Amino acid sequence: MLERVLKVVEEKKKSKFDVRSCQKLLQMLVRSRSQNALSDRVAFVNKILCGLSPLLEPDDQLYNMILSVVDKFGYDNVNSGIQKILNDKTRMKDRDLLFFLQRAQFILTLNKTLENDSDYLEKSISDLSVSTTKTIVNSAGINSTILSMIEEHGWEDMASVVKASLSYMHRVVSDNKTNLSISTLVNRADFIWKLHGYPCDFIQSSLKDFSEDFALGVQGNRNASTARLKGDATQKVFMRAICYLMDDGTDESLKRFGSWAMSTEVVLSTLLTAITTHSTELGYNVQILLRDLLNKCLVQHSTTSYSGWNNLREDNTRDPSFHIQRILKDHPNLPRMIDGDGRITLHYAAARSNYSTGMSRINSIAGAPPETIEHILKANPAGASVRDPVTGVYPFMLTAVSDTIRSVSSTYSLLLANPSLVMSGIQEADIAGSRKRKRSDSTNESSSN
């Protein structure tokens, strides 16, 4: 039977096989006790491997059969066929991450049989970085596959695969904003969490990429995000993602997250409950996490543009600071806490901000609404007299740089808290001017001499 099949294959100058046909033919060659010369059988093997349609990628069964062929005939005898399969760029078109992982699994297993590792893995990683991206559908399956591969091959061999996979996950979001499924993002957070026991020199960049994607995801999928935050089974994993964002997110990502966090009273209340419930067991200080949420995500937002806040004042207008009142009600000490930069909440509220929202760029946004500054100042009156270590100026000066009407109100309130700051500012200006005059006089005297 085999002889007849091989004769047919041999007579064809160009043979194209599907995955199953290729597998069956190789299986027959491996199991055959044919007396044909080794060179003839090796030639058939390479012809079969080279005959796999360039539009098809081997599955696990075919890859395993190729490993059996290597074991039977030796790698050096069949490497031309293997190279044809792994180096053909046509196979990369429209492939997803599972395709890459399947290929990496084969290469890592193959390398164990060789004296020196092949360069196939580096080549596959390079191909992945330029391949056409697709939506990540089975993110849980991807996590499971990678973790199993780490267990089988060890971290040293898998580190480059993991790094390439995380980069790919970020790239498919950058290339196509529809790849922002909350389920996929939460699974990615869970996967990163499980990498903390390994020596990852790339983990910091991966966390920054994730934070950017996560902020976009929650802002664009408010209902799905809220549902995840409420569910007992998913709340802890969602909290991990939030912790990553707080630690590694950019100003833009943090403000995107803040836009979601205070979009409705229900969302903010649910988030505050989750933080107080799970922060400690995840290794985070509850008060520090709440402080960062307040400072980095909430103070420069206003509830007036969100219909999810039903509080109305006597004149039927919305209170822009109700989300701030909500968090300070249960945690009034937050505005008195100093962060890693030496700043307090009032510095963040008074400062101007530069960040994107949606598709437009908003530059030099004035600080928080006067109502927000009023509540923060009430919680920490001494804060008005504390210089901002980042800019070197007092809070009233931070609000004064804006030319909006509301900034005038905020500046006035902050000055009322400590009017002497104006005098100290004048004195400092006089001292600086005096120093300049002395230097000038000294220079002139030297010139005359």
C-alpha cells in the first residue's frame, strides 16, 4: 500500500496536501518496514512536508508526527521540509496567538532533541510581531496554554514566548479598539498576576501596556465593567487589574478610569466596597489605594455631565462634586495623606491637567471645580499652606494660572484659608530681586575695575 502511494507522490512534480493527508503519509513512512534506501524515504518525507499547502498550518497531531519523523530519520535529514513549513510567511496571514503558541510548543520540543537550539523560535516571534492581528477570543485558553508550557519547558525557555504573547495582546488592542472585551482584559490581569513568581525583566512594560488597555476597556464597556466588579467570582481579579492601573497607569489612563469610576453613584459605591473588601488580601493598603483613586482619578472630574448622579441643588443644577463628597464621607482623612511625590489631594485638585478624552485632545484643563476644592479644603484646611513639591508653588497659585471663572473662585477660597501667603510671596519676590541686584552691582563693580 505504502509503495503504491509513494509512487503516486513521486510521479507528481508538485504535490499539495492538506493537514490530515500529510499526517497520514508521514505516519505510514514512520511505521513502514520498507526496504527502500534511507535516502529515498528521507526524500519522500521532505517532499510531503514541503507539499503541505501554504495556506494551512499544522495542528498538534501533525506537529507530533513531525517529531516522530525527526526521531526516526534524524533532524539533519528532514530539516529542509521543516524549514519549509516554519519559514513560509504565507502561513502567518490572519493567524492568532494560539497559532503562535502551537508553533512555539513544537519548536521548544524539537529543540530538546537537538545538540544546539534552532533559531526557529526567534523567527516565529519576529513573524508574530508583523503578522495580521485578529480578535483574541479564547483568552482563558491562551492563559492555560502558556502556563502549561511554562510548567513543561521551564521559565528560561519560555520567557521570550511570554513576552511576545503579552506584546501581541497589547498590539491587537492598539490596532483594533474592538479588542477591548472586559473578560479578555480581566483574564490578562489574572495571567500577569501569576507571572510574579518568575524573573520577568519585561513585566514593567507589560503592566504599562495593560493599564492603558484596561482603562480604555472599562471606559468603553461601562455596563460590563460594573457587572464584573459586582460579581463575587470576578471581583477579586478585577481588583487586581485596578491595582495594576494605580501603580503603572499614565495620567491619561488614570483619568479614563476615573471617568468610568464616577460615572454613576452605583459604580463608585461598588468600587469603594470592592477596594475596602479585597485590597488587603491582594497586598495593598486600603487607605493608600483610596488616596490614589481620589487624587489621580477623581478630583479633576465633575458629576455635572453624568446623568447617573441624581443629586440636585435648590436651583435644580447638579452638584459637580458629589462623587468627592461620597468618598470623603467614609474616608475623611484621605486629603491629609501625603503620597510618594510628597503631594496632597489639594495639589492634584488645584493643578491643571493635560490628557486625551475620546478622540479629542484637551489641553490645560483647569483644576477641579470650586465645590470639589471646597470639600477637600474643609477636610484638610492646613493643605492651603503646603507647597506643591512638584511645581514649587502654593495651591492658590496652581488655580490662579487658569483663566476660567471657576479658577477665580477657587483661588479666592484658598487665599482666604491663609491670606498671609500673599505677603510671603511678595517677600520672597523682594528677596529674589535683592539677590539679583547684588549680583548685578557686583558684576558692574568688577567691570569698572
